[in-house]
Amino acid sequence: MATMDALETLKVRRMTPTQYVTVAVGLLLVVLDGYDIALTSFSSPYIAEGFDIAPTELGMVGSGALVGLFIGATMIAPLGDKIGRRTTAILGSVLATLGMFLSAGADTLSVLIAGRIVAGAGIGTLIAAIAIIFSELVSRKAYALVMALYAAGIPLGTFIGAQLVGPIVADHGWRIGFEIGAVVTALSIPLTLIFMPESLAYLAGSRRANALERFNKTLKKLRIEPVTELPVADNLTKVKYPIREVLKGRLLARTALAALAYFLFMLSFYFATNWAPKYLADVSGDPTSAPSLMSAFSVGGLVGVAVFAIVTARSNPRTLYVMTAAATLLASVGLIWYGHAATIQSHPYLIFGMASFFLAAGTAGFYAITPRLYPEKVRSTGYGVVIGVGRIGGIIAPTLGGWFFDAGTDPQTIFWLFGIPLVASTVTTLVLMTFRNDRSEVVVPPAREAVAA
């Protein structure tokens, strides 16, 4: 088989058992992000009580994980272009495990924040590495569905945390939630080692001494005939400084617009997940309403990504951008509406679930769009930069929300203010559509094509 035919075969044929197992393991890892979001949210009343801290300080705990997510996405995940996607995913699992254990044993607020940063760095590395693995190992036909499932990992992890671990935290304290997370994350490490193959695109571009052997070994797992030489294409050619590539020329415009759109989206998303449960608990006087609200968030999110997957499964790239923008705009409506509904105790769970429906759909859209903005040789770096910069919005959101609440700002006004970034994200996404990269697969120059044939 011609070497370039091997990569094309992977994209156009039906998925193999190895690809399905890779997707399953990757989705398990992504669920950890959702669990981490839920854990911080429904544990917040108990953490505040245990450490006797004000809302602004509690916001710093929520921001700690997001600082780590920024570090993981922008500084560790780009290593995927240097050391491999699979190796980077394993590194992320190790960091997330260590951070969870450190958080569970924290006896001071500073140690807890440090633990959240380490865990966040691991999770930020994981979600970026898995997105790249999916973009390079999943067939074109299944890609939209798989990335929707990838986005569903957040509400699914939230649901598991709120339903199964939330009551345990209420009975046994907030530390046990982090202990459970640490054990589950630790178990994911051997699963990644055993069942997740390295990306063919990375192996082709690495040009290491054993690259051809590893390439053919992976091809065998994928039930594709071996090749006699590694593929050669501009998209695969390894570059010394990937960060320079994503910050110059036309790629710079894509990076700037995608990062801005995701930053604005995350600003509102993490305000909602960090402060909506605490706000309802304060209004109702019932701290157990926090995990219940996150359950509504997770259900709405799961339905949202399912609908998004169905609608976009066979859509062209332009439709994917339009649907992402529409979901983001409608999420702003849901968030603002919740600010009013929670105040008067009028169906707050239903309305927050509706907001989550569109937030999750928007998340699925960003996850599907972003990897395909970049050629394979800098895909980990480009994706990491966009997701990392976006997470700065998540870092700011919990503390900024706490500042508004501390200042005595009317709660309905606060939810209005955090609805505005979603509108701005909608506009930015539509502008990004004009800079999209539809040629996301390996491109073979004519001269190389003749050699490969």
C-alpha cells in the first residue's frame, strides 16, 4: 500500500475496534474534566464553611483549577507535537492524580489552591491531547459525533459527580470527593498505556529511528496494510518551534479569533458553573440544592450535545460554525433568565438545564472546530493555545463573580453582565468562519504524490 493511502484509508473507511476502544478510553479521560467542575461547584458551600472564607476567597479555589488548565493547555499539551499525543495524555493523567490527592489532604487554603492548580494542569493537558488524538484517529464520517461525545464528557462527569458523589460529600465532607477523583484518575493511566495508540500523523512527522516500525505496528492494530516508508507531506513536516507557526500569517488570524471566541465563552461558562449553585443555595437556604442544580446542568448538557451531534453529523463546515454561534447566543438568554428565576424560585432547575443545553452545544462546536484550524504538525500547539487562552476566561470568572457578589451588586444584574460575553463570542465565531481551514487533512504536494504512488 502507498504510504499516503494508509492515512487516507484511516479517514474514509469504517471505524475498527481499536478506534472504538481509543474513543472509549479518551472519553473516560474527558469525563474527569466534568467531574472536576462539578466537584468544585457542589463542594463550594462545604469548603467555604470548613475554611471559614469569604466569596472572593472561595472564587480563588475555583480559579485555581482553571489556572492549572491554562498551564496544562498552553505549556504542557503543546509537547504533543514533540513527544507524542499519547505520551502527553499519560503525563496529564499523572498530574491530575497528584493534584487530586494534594487537594484531598489540604489543611490550609493555600495548599488546596495549589492542589487545584496541579490537578487543573493535568486535566488541561488531557482534554487537549485527547482532542488531537480524536482528530487524527477518527474517521471523517464519525468525527462530528465523536467530538460531540467528547463535549458530553463535561456534563456526564458533572452528572456522575452530582448524583453519586454529591450525597457522599454532604455526609462525609468535601475531601472524599477529591479522594474518589484521585483513585479514578490513577486507574486511567494503565488504560491509556494499554489501549490508546499513538497518532499516525505524529509518528509520520517525528522521523525518529523507530518511527516506521511504530507506524506499521499501529497500522496493524488498525487493520491497515503495512508500508515501506513513512508518509511525507508539508502538513506532517515537523517544525522546530510550533508556537511560531500558529502565531504568524493566516494561522495567527485563526488563533486570535478562536482564542477570543473561546475566552468569552469560558468567561460566562465558568461563572455559571461556579456561582449558579452557590447562588441558589443562598437564595433557598438549602446547601443540598447545589448538587441538585448541577444534576440539572448535566442533564441539559447531555441533551444539548446529543442534539448538536445529530444536527451537525452530516453538515458542511460552514453549518458547524453557524450552529456553534447560535448555541452560544441562546446560552446567553438562558443564563440571564436563570438569574431572574433563581431569585423568585421559579423553576430554576429547568431554566439552568436549558442554559446548559446551549452551553454544552457551544462547547461541542468549539471542540470540533478548533483542531481542524491547524495542520497536523502544529495541531497540539494550536489547539493548546486556543483552549489555554480561553481558559483564562474561566480563571477570571469565579473570582470576578465573587467580587460582584461581595460588592453587593444586584444578582440579576450580575447574570446580565455575564450574558454579554456570550453575545460577543457569537459574533467572533461568525467572523472566524471566514478564516476556517477546510483542508484539515494531510495534503500531498504533486511531487510527493508521484513518489508515494
